[in-house]
Amino acid sequence: MEIHVIGAGLAGCETAFFLAEREIKVKLYDIKPEKLTEGHKSKNFGELLCSNSLRGDSLTNAVGLLKEEMRIAGSLMMKCAEKTKVPAGGALAVDRKKFEECMTEYIKSHKNIDVFCEEIVNPDELAGIKVIAAGPLATDRLTDWIAKKTGKNNLFFFDAIAPIVDGETIDYSKTFFASRYEKGEGSDYLNCPMNKEEYLEFWNALIDAETVKLKDFEKNKKLFEGCLPVEEIAKRGEDALRFGPLKPVGLKNPDTGEEYYAVVQLRKEDKEGRFYNLVGFQTHLTYPEQKRVFRLIPGLENARFERFGRMHKNTYINSPEVLDNFFRLKKDRSIFFAGQISGVEGYVESAASGLMVGFFIYSMLKKGEPLHFPKETALTGLTRHISMKTSNFQPSNITFSLIPDIEKRIKNRRERRLAIAERSLEKLKQFVNVNFFLQK
């Protein structure tokens, strides 16, 4: 059966490399080097569009765990990252040019990968299995095909991610659990109330905070009213937030009956309440400014951020509606999606999704149906994210909220995360030894 991979970014390269290493022929298509999209600058494959950092490398960091899992699984990105890394403290950073050259050389020199400089506009015309790994900047004609295949209501062009904080670092003495107008369960939302003085201090800090500089292709992009950056809402006037995401109407302290001037709501990110996201706090603020300004919210003075908020141009699909937990189109099982277009966020997560899709296709060819990675792994955390039903699906980095907690209660946060990571890596090593070279 023919395997077609569309897009030679991090995800597409991972899929092609995983299969090629197992003696499966792959056809890889990209418009490079003849053409570039509005966001690309390099003619090489595996281009790093933004930073040269692959983020934290410690096992107490979710992305650090994900990278270690990818090393075990034979990731191409990790091979090239190790060869081209530069000093970056506790993070893994690379020499961007050498990294992209390394990725390109591995792909173009592989005997089982045929590379075509070609724009694919209708993957349905290709026989066999298709992997759509076109990244956040798919060409217009391919995007039109994706819209028809997934349904126009399931295709988005601008993502908005709210920050996530570690529940253990919240000062619960300053907060209360309640749902607006007492609808739903009382523990659905954790509320951080503000008096007028606290609100004005927060509002002034927010409107004066430093924002991320947008790329040219992101400028003058019309923002939807439903996902405006929180700082943009604030700039519309002193009370704009109080009539928007910080509205206090319908919220009162269930113990005291007190009502407040403004209220920031936090929603559980996982069933146990280990992590909370700040509702309505999509933002263009820089990471240091998010930490400074959002810690002015009562109860979050010492909050640790598991994920910072962000907004940028990004073509992605409403994966829980259209994909199964193998990144496969529900209505056409010959089509897989990988990379940021599938709803994962970040270099590492995009590459990881491509690696997984490579394995899913491989195991499907060998066993008739794809196999799942162990449920304890960060890799499976990403499949959980893209297939988990939600009323407002948004791309996400890997976080510990997507990885099951350990049964044994360990109070120390660092020790608990190390235990989660060690469990994950042990399970994955066993899985790789059994399943990465299957026989029909």
C-alpha cells in the first residue's frame, strides 16, 4: 500500500522517517525548495519558524518527559537536536541552520523516502494512506480541501490558549468554589474575587504590559470577538473586563453570601483539580509579563504556570469532532493528520504527533489495526487531548494534566513528577521492545 505524507515539517519528517526505518516506502511531498509560504524563510525541511528552543529538558517538566519518550522511540527530531544543540541552561536549544540541514539530509538521503517538490491540492487523488502534515500554514488550495473534508465549521485559523496554573500553588483561602447563578456543580469553577482597589491595580498593569511582537503575516489579522486577547478587552475601558471575562454577576461566596467588584474564574483542567486554566485569558503578553501581571490576581500571588497563554495565526482542525485517537479521520480511515494542524501546539508536540502517526500506520499495516501507546505516557496524553470532547477545543502543549497521576500519594511536587516520568519511561521501553518491529 502506498504511503503519502504531505508536508516536510517536523511532523511529516517524523512520520516518513519512522516508516522508512522499518523498510516501508514513503512518498513525501512539499512545495520547498521551489516555493515558500508566507511564514517560512528556509528552503530546508523541519524548519523552526519561531524560537530555536525545544524548551525544558528535565523529567519534572512535561515537555522534558515527552522528549525523553521520543528519544526512546527513535525520533528524528531528537537525533538532529542532539547533534546540533547549543548551550541553553536547563532547556534544549539548537543551532537552527544546522538542525534544519540535519533533518533535510536524513530525509533526502533515505533509500525508502521519495521526495517530491509538489503542491498537493486534492489528497483524495492519491491512492493508499495519506498523512496531512501541512503545519499551521497550509497552502490555500490544500486548506480548501481540508475544509471540505472536515467541514468548514471544524477548521480554524487563529488559536487562543489560556494559561494553566498548578493547583498546588493556589492560595485557596482567598478563593471560593461556585458556578455562575449556581448552575452546575458547585466545584465546577474556582473563583478569585477582587475588590475595586485590587481590580484597578490589575487593570492598570494589564493595559501597560509588554506584548509579543507579531510576525508580518499575523499583523492586521481580524480577531474574533469571542477570542480577543484579555489585554485588548481591557484597553476598551476601565470596566470592559467587568462586563467580559471578569464579570461578577451571578457569583457570590456560598459561605458568606458576599458579592464582589470583579471575579476571575479558573476551570479544572483535569478531573482531580491538579491544574486550572484561567477562563477567558487568551493573551499576547510575553511570558514574563504574564507571570508578573496574572500574579496580581488574589489567590495566584505564588502561582506556578504549567502553560502560558498565547494567540497566533494557526490553521487547525476541531480534532475531537473529526479525528479518532489515532489522529485518523473518522469518516475516512485512509487519512491521518499530524502536527499543529491536528491541534497539538509546539515543536516537540508536533514532531511527537508525527512519530506516533508513523507508528499507528506501521502497526495498522502489520496487525490490521493501529496499536495504542501505553496510557501512562506523555505521547498518549497528546492523543487524549486531540480526541477529548470539549465545547471549546484549542491547541495545547503537553502538560502533566494530560498524563494520569500515580496511585501512591507523594506530597513533594518534584518527586511526584519524577515518579510519573519514571513510570512512563519504563512502560514505554517495554512497549517499544515488543511493538516497534512487528511481523505480519
